[in-house]
Amino acid sequence: MPRIVRKKQYRSEKSKKKIPFLKILLGVGIASFIFYTIYFLIVVLSVKTVDVTVENDSKNYLLANRMADLEKTLIIFEEGDGDRRKVTDVYVYLVNPMKKQELLLYIPGYVYFAGLEDRFGNEIAVSTFRYAGDFLQKGRGIEYAVWQFNQLFGFKSNNYIFISAQASDAFKNCFEDTTEKSVSIEKLNEFNRAFSYGKSFFNSHYLNSLDKSIYSNLSFQNSRLKIEQASSGSSKYKRSVVNYSDEKYLKEGKLITGEGIKILNTLESDKEYKRMLQFVLDRSLEMERVRVEVYNGSNIAGAAGGIGRKIANSGCDVVRYGNAPESIERTKVYVSDMERFKSSYDVVDDSLEIDFELVNGRPEFMTTGDIVIILGKDIESMYSF
């Protein structure tokens, strides 16, 4: 019996000696996790985006300034090396928290956009927008791409996020299940999974390669959050998606070389977009029910239709396009009742990137619009990026 007692005492003393070691091991593990988490947060906070609209003072020209319930974010993905880099996928995420509605637009890089034949001799592909901009003004390709997407979709976005080829390569090298090379509307979801903090946490040392490789007017953290929202949406919101790669939004075309291409049919794409816009549109614009008329008094053919399209795609009802009775030097905007049509006027102001003349009242010739725009020769600056 005494031997048994001494054996029990020995085991008890041995267990007591192990307890401090386990506590130390656990403490070291917790401390390591805390220090690594702090390191991760420091790395994340040190990653910066580059806002090209600030560098060249083009923010008012490229981005919407109007404060509204509806927020629009342009998200552009680029891939490739050097002269072979190209835009592969483009999204616009529209969300109205007041209505709990969101809309996602998508267009792939292989689609062509008409209206640039005067400069390039042919329609140009969405994939080449940055390259075309650098060709026209070296170093301003990203601004040009954002500007051209404004023209393509027919409205200005509040935010832009340009995921450069360098950033795309960084994600592909760091994470196994990042975006595939195929062009697909699923690119946003694939990239979001790689962009998540959960995926990045154990690869934090790679985040340094993203520093200044994403171009945006948003911070890196807000860019990541916006991509997450655009990808997964809110469970409390109703979401609609318009995929412009669908054949019903495209028409057949040919390059001067004879090669067949797919060109965006803006008549069809605008028709569907306006149908969906009513769900995310600001209530203030809905309540005003404005009637806008646009007349061309400039030297640029088709200007009334082009600018009228921007205003219509921003939520106003453009009831008439036409030529002005005579040419004028400076653009004039007539507003019949500023207090009643304040939100609608803000849309017009945002759509015209020039210092126009505001007139309270109506023009001398017969009109029925609540807001009447007479475009002058000064709008030429809007077309010279």
C-alpha cells in the first residue's frame, strides 16, 4: 500500500510541473497571433491606391459630383504585360440604400464601342480603352478609360476602381483560386474571394505588391469593401443584373481589315438600363418628373443626342432633341422653376462639364420643357480629352 501512495504522489508532482509549460505555450501562441494580427493590420493600412483624377485635376470632369441616394461605382479589371495588357471585364455597381435596391451592369473587354471612328478609323474594343488613351496622351490612359466608360454607359459614376494588370498578377501569384484568364461575369466574384481579408490574412506579406497598383478615388480598404458589396450584394437588398455580353445587346460589325466584331448596341442596352434604373433611381428625381429638352447650337453634329443620352441615363426624362434656331458661343440652361426641379438641375449640371450660363425662365422660341438646354460652341472642350 505505501508504494502505491508514493507512486500517486510522484504522478501528481509530474503533472504540476507540466501545467506551467502548457500555459507558457498557450501564452506564446496567443501573443504570436496578436502580434501577427497587428502586423497584418499595419500592412493593410499601408497599402495605398492612386487617384489619377487628383493628379491631373480631372475629378469634376470624370466623376459625378451630385450628392444622391444612388451611388455608382465603376470597376475595371486589366490583365497582361506591357503593350499586351488589356481591359478584360468592366462592371458598374449601382446601389440605393434608401430603396434597398441594387443593379449590376457588366460588359466584357471583347465588345466594341462605336463613335470613335473619327479618331481611330474604326470602332475600338473595350479592352483597348487604356491603350487608346495612352496613345492620345501618354500617361493618361486610365483617365481616358474611365472617361470612355462614361460615354459607353451614358452616365458618370461616383467612384472608380481600376485593378491594373500588376494588381491582377499579384493576386494570381499569391492565391491559388484567383481569377481565371477567361472573360466572364463571374470575374468579380472570383476576385472578391481572393481580395477578402480571410484569404489575405495568411498572405499578408504579399499585400505590399498591391501598393499603388490599384487606381481609385477610394482608399484600398474602401475599394476592397466596395468590390465585396458589388460581388455579393446585401441580403436585405433586391439585386438585378444586366449582362451586356448577351447577344440581344450586340450587333455585328467589321473592322477595316474585314474581321468580324461585336459592337454594343446602345439603343438596346439603354432601353434595358432605363427599365432597370427606375428601381434604383433617387426618389427626388421620381417626384420631380422633369421634362428636359436639348437643342444643338454648336458645331458638333449629334451633340444634342449624345448629351441628352447622359441626362436621360442619369434619371431625367428627355422629351425632345433638335437643332437650335441659331448657333451660340456659350451654352445656356433655362430652368422654369429652380426650387421645384433642383435635383433635376443638378443632374444637368453634372452632365455638362463646362461653365454654362444659367437662365431662370424659358428661351424665346417655343418650348414645353421644364429645363431647356441650348448647347453652344464651348462644348467642344467636352470632346477633347
